[in-house]
Amino acid sequence: MSLSAKRARRDNAGSKMHRMIEEERGKIERGEVAASDDDGDVDFANKADMEDIVDSDFAETDSEAEQAADEASKEIEAMVERVERRRQRKAAKKHIVPRFAGSKQRATAKSTGEKGEVRRRVRQPDHAVRVSSRKLAVRKALESEALEVERNFMAEAKRGRRKRGHGEAAELTQEQLLEEAKLTEIGNVEKLRDFQEQEAEEKRLQRALGARKAPLLVRPVVHWKSTLREGDRVPRTVFALDSLDEDRYPLDPWSRRVALVPPGMCPVTGLPGKYFHPRARVPYANARAYRVLEELVRGEHAYFCDIDAWSSTAITE
């Protein structure tokens, strides 16, 4: 194990600061208030008013005694002032209330010491500024308030217009009301006439669409009818041609002809193909073409770019 692990931890700035914070926190919990920056202040004394300091070799014994007595009395007075100042600060800072810029400052407690009020240096900002980063929220609140005021104003104006409108309608004379009723009646009659015409047009279209149309098939139609005659054990199904007229509907000779498929050309010989290769799926004319197609399917032919043609890869002597 190294020596650095055995030795005690050294105090650094962080540990010292932590210890000081813990001490201050303990004082606050016990009700004690830590001394502020003003506790260490030394009262200003004008050196010109003080007595001249004389070398001890030239000083007299009586003056030394008087000087020692004066210094002792001054120290006692300074100590009493410090104690009184500390007691007053405790009373003032017993309940710490946060103060914000722009807010009213609370009156400090009055001192009752024999030396009179102790003047404290209060650090006031040059100008009161709102110490807050929520400027956007404040602006939004102001805008909402302005919008609410505008809405109320518009609602009041709208209610006023409604009241004025009702008053004007009530002031119409009997002749004006009759004229207005006549105009309304004329408009209603025109709307009724248009509606009746529209209904009649829709009914006419429905009748036209619902009428029976002529059959689309012009040629005779074949019917299969099941019949049962006397003496038959099972019914028969026979077909009949309705309205068959040979003169009007002659049978076309090509209707019963078998469709002829033109023969394909053999890609090897260039002759009409008589047979069909199942794997290459092309027609061929003779046995030589069949062998070539078989070699091509097996991959024994290659395409030569120099001669622009397919040829066998096997070397024959």
C-alpha cells in the first residue's frame, strides 16, 4: 500500500468551504446569526486627533500610565459597542424575510442602546429593476388582460346595437309592416313554384329510367325448356330457337371454321417450323435445329461479339 493511502486527507479549498458552510448552517439552526461583514469593521479614528506617540526613551512614567488607562477604556467601549451591535442584528435578523427589488422595505427595529441608533450601510441598487427571468409570462398576462378588456368592450357594443335594432323594428308603422309582408309572400311563392318544378322533373326522370327497355339481343335466343310428356319416365330438356329466319339471319360459313394459327419460323434454319421445342419454346424445322436448340439450352453455345453470332463452344476436329 502506498504512503498516499495511509496519510490523512489534507484540507483543501473545497473541504474548508464545506466546513464553513456547515458551521454557518449550525448557527442558523441554533438561532444564532453569523456575524455579517460589518462585524469586522473598525470604527474610523482620525489620527490627527490622537495624541502624539513619543519614544519610550523620552516618555515619562505618569504619561505612560495615563495612556494605558485611556487605551483600556477605549477597548472596553469598543467591546460594549460590538456586543450591542451584535444583539441588535440578532433581533433584526431573527426572522429572515427575502427582499426583492422594487418592493417596500420593512422598517427596521429601533435600537434602545445608550449610544443611540447604529447606522447601517444599506446597499440600494441605483435603479429598481425587476429581478425575474419570466418576462415572457408577464407580457403574456398583460396581453391576456388587454384581450379580455377588448372582448368585454365588443360585447357591450354588440348588445347596444341589438337594443337599437329592436327599437327601430318596433318603430315601424302598420303600412310598412304590410309592405314587408307582401314582399315576403311573393318570395315564398316563387320558392314554392321552383320546388314544385324540381319535384316534377325528378319524377319524370324516374319514370323514364323505370320504363322497360327493348332487348339488346337482336338475333334469336336459344332457350332450354324442361318438359314432361305422358309416358316419359324422366323429364326432357330440349332447346328451341325463337324467331329463327334463315333468310333474315343467314349462317356465316366462317363461323364454324377452325382458326388457323400461322406457323412460326425456325430460328436456326429460317424455314417454317414444323415442330415446337418444349424447353426453348421456339419452333424448329428439322433434327439439326433440334440439336442446336438442345446445346443452347444446356449452355454449350456462346455469343461472339466479333462475328455478331452464336456459336458452339466445343472444338471439333
